[in-house]
Amino acid sequence: MILVFCGTPRFAVPTLERIVDAGHSVPLVVTQPDRPRGRGMEMAASPVKDAAVRLGIRVVQPAAIKNNTEFREQLTAFHPDAIIVVGYGRIIPQWMIDLPRLGNLNLHASLLPKYRGAAPIQWAIASGESVTGVTTMHIDAGLDTGDILMQREIPIALEDTAEALGAKLASVGADLMVETLHGLESGQLRAIPQDDSQATLAPILKKEDGRMDFARSADDLFNRLRGFQPWPGAFTIYKGKTLQVHRAQPSQPGVQLPPGQVLVEGTRLLVGCGKISYAATALELLEVQLEGKRRMNAQEFVNGYRMRSGDYLGQ
């Protein structure tokens, strides 16, 4: 088939590579304009642009697409069978939805209708899910509301962060998109409407989502720390300064501390959290970083900043 590919992040790269490897013709890749990145704020291409250049595919980077006549003419000239959209970062206008005979096909990193929105991987982990997956779907005018084509489920490992899980889902999703294209091409695949009553949302992350609320249980805070990687991470306040928590784990039951209160126990640094079934929980901080300082393990931090049992975090 003739396919136009729209995508921007690293998550989208395996799908682009896989559909090319499968023998489909991809004459055009559409991605976001280059953005300033890093400390030097130098202009940098998206991962999808880098991949397209490596594959020898023409790239366009329109600043806007809804009323872009030149862009519309470019796409129309290719007569694509389908437009593949993976993390492009723009709302797809109706003219684009209507253009190809097979429509616009999206790879979404959740088992829709759960976790519709911009951050499905992050919120699935943060919400304590043990299973997630990927969905291929037809794009319509709503937010991830289109008919489902195929789905594949994978477990969420206890050590998975959003970055690690994202890489797994990207690979599984790339294979699923190729299978979806084959099913559509053969006429054997039928779309299934989503059950809107089962929908949940995964809104774009905000900095404040990373603030640790020690009224939550230790398990909840641990899941949010894993889910909100690399941004906004997990942070709290210690003596008026931001303390980033890079690694932590729920403590064994039996530690009785008010939420936010610290217990220094040998080389261990524990903080009280909210209750589960009337039992107190605690989080063991393993690696932290005080504002303006380097990352350090719990023992280094306790020794360097003279933290004592009874101190509080979050104040």
C-alpha cells in the first residue's frame, strides 16, 4: 500500500521502520518542526525525522495542518491508501481523515477505551495497573474515540518505568500496525466501536503531578514515581528546597509513621505514607537529589545533610 506516516516521538520510530520493512511504500513522513533542546537550546530534529532521513524518505514539517492548502495538496497528490498516525502531536482535521480510502490509522499505547489522552503509558503505571497494551484504531473527530481495529495486551512489570514500558509497547505496537494493515488489505479485519461507558482519561502531565503527597499510600507513590519518568518525576520539599526522589520502594509492613515524617534506620531512610486498610505504610527512599546538588544514595544524603528521625518532608 501507499502510506503517509505522521509521527514525532521515539515511540513512533519502530512503527515507521516496520511498515517500511514490510514492503509498504512510504513516500512522505510528516513530523513536528525542529525544536530547541538541551542546555544550549540548539535546534534538534524529532526522532521520527531522524529515522525518515536515515530511511531516505522525504520529510515535511508543517507548523499547522488544518487550513494548510499547500500541505493538503501534497498529501492529495500521493493518493495514499492510508495515513498512519503515531504520536504526531496535532489534531487530525476532517479533510485528512476523509482523504485515504482506508482512513487514518492510529497506534495508541493503551487498551482503549481505557486511558484515552496524551499520557496513557504514564497513567497506566501511576494508577497501579498490572496489564496494559496497544490498540490500532480508526481516527475520528473525537479524542481517541475511533473504532478499534486490533489490540495486544502485555503485562506491566514491577520494575517498569514509563520509559521502559514505552519501549516495549512501541515494539509490540509496530508489529500490530503491520498486522492491521494486512488485515485491512485482505478485507478480513472489521472495526469494533468503543464502549464509551468504560472510558478513562490519561491527560497530559503537569509539573504538579510529580509532587509527592504522603497522604497517599506507599504503593501509590511508588507507582507514580515509576509512571512519571522522565518527567515530571517525583519530588517533595525538604527544609524549603526541592528534593527529587529518583528511586524508592515500599517498605515492609510494620513501620508506623505519620505521613511525611522521616525515620532514619541505619543506612535506610523511610518516610511515613497514607494507610491501606487501616494499616500505615512507609516508603523507603533509595536515591535522592536536593535542589542544585548531585544525585546521592540515602546514606550519603542522611550523612551530608544531617537528616534525623522526626524530620518532615513536604513542608
